[in-house]
Amino acid sequence: MSALVLLTPDAPDGRIADPEAPQLLVTDLGVVRGDGIFETLLAVGGRPLQLEAHLDRLASSAEALDLTLPDGAHWRAAIETGLAEFARRHGDGEAMIRLVGTRGVDAAGPPTCWVYLQPVPAGNRELRDRGLDVVLLDRGYSSEAASVAPWLLLGSKTTSYAVNMAALRYAHRQGADDAVFVSSDGRVLEGPTSTVLIARTRDGVRELVTPLLRSGILAGTTQGALFATAEPAGWQLGYGPLTPEDLIGNDGVWLASSVRLLAPIRSVDGRQIPVSAELTDELTELLLTATRR
Amino acid sequence: MSALVLLTPDAPDGRIADPEAPQLLVTDLGVVRGDGIFETLLAVGGRPLQLEAHLDRLASSAEALDLTLPDGAHWRAAIETGLAEFARRHGDGEAMIRLVGTRGVDAAGPPTCWVYLQPVPAGNRELRDRGLDVVLLDRGYSSEAASVAPWLLLGSKTTSYAVNMAALRYAHRQGADDAVFVSSDGRVLEGPTSTVLIARTRDGVRELVTPLLRSGILAGTTQGALFATAEPAGWQLGYGPLTPEDLIGNDGVWLASSVRLLAPIRSVDGRQIPVSAELTDELTELLLTATRR
């Protein structure tokens, strides 16, 4: 039900492997130390969306981790091989593609790299229609930490996601669907697997605002794609700082991510906030225009 | 050169597997999300040291991650099997044992668990003799974060160790051997893979002091073992808070860990501090008394 392409020193453009068979050693540093990076992207009609933005972010995460990964051409070739294999098995349906690169078994040796493709998980988009209940969770870091402490890897998409997963479990136990991280100095940061996006109107001008990148969040590829088409469509663009109050008192808030796309938030810590299906549709249309380019 | 025992639903007490062959799926959540926990311990003469303390900490990490792992009896059986296999290959030398439990492929399914044994890596103990140069690195978290934000998993030994590894790389690039994390409010926390331990004399009484556990650090099994024998030997025991100044102005500072045991620090951010081979020997002897029990 899925497809796997391994990028190895012998097959730098990737070779098809069995995703149902074990492929990784128990000594891989990606496994025992979470010492790796990843990207998740969506492919529609056999075409990966925002591929270059994802490859750029993969390269930037690799640099932050001093990880030497195959260059973009190899990843592109492996993704193409994977998409062809996926299409043979599933037809032309949407695919969720995961790119992973770990430090491998030996820090001095080759990294372990693969492209994994699977159908988009069911239920992933239901919440997109009904709106998300979210809780605000303290991320523990100040919004200044990223700029003074590069070893914290803030802004890198590492496979060390245990805290992100724990935050989601905590949110679910509170009856919420998702979480939004807040810095120790009270800035809205990001979701565990998404970027925060706010729509507001100032002096009659419609604005899309996302938190400051330098506050230690991931550069959102979906948010980036949306911004690129929203501006020529008349939206003013803004970059935080945002506080929790900004989530409450504006025209709408969304969590943006590569597979779920734009999911509106309908409540924050139990407090209802405006949800506009029209705005979600309008922004999603702009986003899809961007991603189809 | 190593041994591997997998704990599976079919073989809850473990079955020997090939450590040189792939054993893990690329979809394991331990791999792609760092969603797992681990322990590392030393075995001497076929006997794992501080086994119960490590199993207790494994259980406590599992609880923090809502991870249902095999109980201690299964781990003990698997470790025994692994040690016998290791001895067949290596004789009765020291072994480094790693216990790992991940969330597995499906959060609703069984975890992925294994025991891996290898010879103690060469060079691991050289630094123990000459003393460590360390740099202080901001951990980004306040020493209060652990008590208010359980989703940060502070105090749990997860496989999401990318920050710990990045901190070590950063330290090495500065020409240092290791790092000591400091909280955003200026408390000494721990090393990326070790516990901080200070010896000092107050009013003629010798004290061993380690940072406060509730500041969000791992409970050190080595420090715990040492404390248990140091007290009857006349040492007074103390628990932080400690500041960077405490690293400078006392009788000695060590990084304690399960395999390297007690490694003295000889400089902090380039500033030399007292190193007493006699104290290291005395404390190591106390530690070994404890671990041999």
C-alpha cells in the first residue's frame, strides 16, 4: 500500500525497496538518537507540490545538523522513481511523500536516506472542514533562543519529534484536536506539525500574518506558497510577533501544513473564535494556485 | 562484533537476531518521529550494573511518553539472553548494553523493543583519565519548565536526542570534549549524556552535590549509585540548585554516566578548575562498590 526508494552510495538516484520489509539497522543514529531530518509533502496527479521549497528546507536542516545529504538532483530522481512505483500500485491518487535522511550507522560514513510514499491518511482532512479545537502549550523556549543557541536546532525539521508528539497526545487528552506552541515570553510560535496563519483587517486592508521566523519556528512551505499568491491577489503580508490575543480577536486563524493544507481553528483553550468557510475557501484556492504552478 | 535480542509479541522474553541485518521498518515511529526511549548500561563479567535503576528509569520514561512496554521480567530475560550471546562471541569482556523501546509502526500496535550489546567503544575512557574540557551551553528551558509543561518530556530519556548530539558537535567545534547545559535562568543542569556532580568542603564536611532533579534533568543512575555508598562512607549529599560559579570554585566536578563512569572536568569555558586524581579514584571506588552489589 506504499512505495519505498532508498538512496544509497551504490544507487544515488535511488532504488525501489520493499516498504513492508525491515530496511534499517538498530544501530542507525537516526533510530537511537533521533539524529536525522525529514520533509513531508503532497503529490497530486503524480506531481509533488512545493518540491523545491521542501528540498531547500531539507538542505537547510541538513546544514544545521552538519549532515551531508545527497543533493537535490538525487532526491528529485528518487521521488520520481517513487511516484512511478506508487502510481503502478495505486493509480494517480494523491500521495503523501516523506523524505528522510539520518546520520547513518557511523557519523563518519554515509547517511541513511529514503523516500517513502503512501496514500493520504484517511480522516486527515475531516478536521479541515469542521475546524480545529486547539490548546496553547508552552514550548519552554524564549522567542530569542533560536538566535543565541544554534545547538537547539530550532527551525530545523529533525526526526527528534518526541516533544511534538507528546504535545499532540496532551492536546488530545484535553479533548482538543491540535496544539499551538507559545514561547516562554508569550509569543505564538507554531503547531507541533503546522504553521500558524492569521487573517485580519486593518483600516480596511486585509492582512495575512504569520509568526516571526526568527522566533525559532520552522519556515512553513505551505504558508510560503500561500503568501506568494496572496500578495498579488491584494492581501498585505505580515510577520509576527503574535500573542495569544491575536488568535482570538481577528478574522480567522489556520494551521497550515503540507498534507492537511489550511485547517481553520474554531476554538483556542475552549474559547470560540470566528471561523469563515468563505475565507478558508478563498485562501485554499490561492494556495492551490500556488502549489499547482 | 555485537549481539541483538528483539522483544516481540511472539517472543516476549526476546529472540536473538542478526545485528548486522536490517531489523526496522522505515515507518517505525521511533525512526521518523524519535518517538521512543532508551537506556544505556554497562555489564562487567556478564553482570549488568545498576540494572534495576535502569529498568526503573525506562519504565518512568515509558510512562511519560504513554508508551506501553514489556515489563521488567521480559527485559531482564532478554538482557540475559543477550549477555550469553555476547559472551559466546567476545568472552567475558565488558559490554555496553542499550535497551530501546519505540512506539512501533502503529501507535495502536505493539512497540518495537530490543536489547543491543557491543564492546565498550575504544577511547571512551581516555578522557576519564586526562579530564574534560567543557563548554557551558544554554538549554533554552527555565529550570521551572519541567514542572509546568510535562509535554516537554524533561527528565525522560527519549530517543529524540538531536539537540544533545548537536550540543556535543558544537562543543567539539569549540575544541572542547563535552558540554554542560545551563537553564535559561542560570542553573547548571546536566551534560548531553551525563549527570553533573560536584565535590566541595563546607565547615570541614565533605559534600557531593548534584543539580536539583526537578530542574528538568534525567535522574542519573550512576550518580544515584554513588550517592548510595558515599553517604555511609562519610560524604554529605546535596541537591542543587547549582550555578556555573559552583563549577569553578569547589574541590572537583565530574560528569557521571553509565559507561564512562566518573570523568573529571578540568576546564569550563577555558577556565581551569581543580582536578584531583585522588578524589576521582576515591569516588570511583565508592561507585564500583555500589555497582558491584
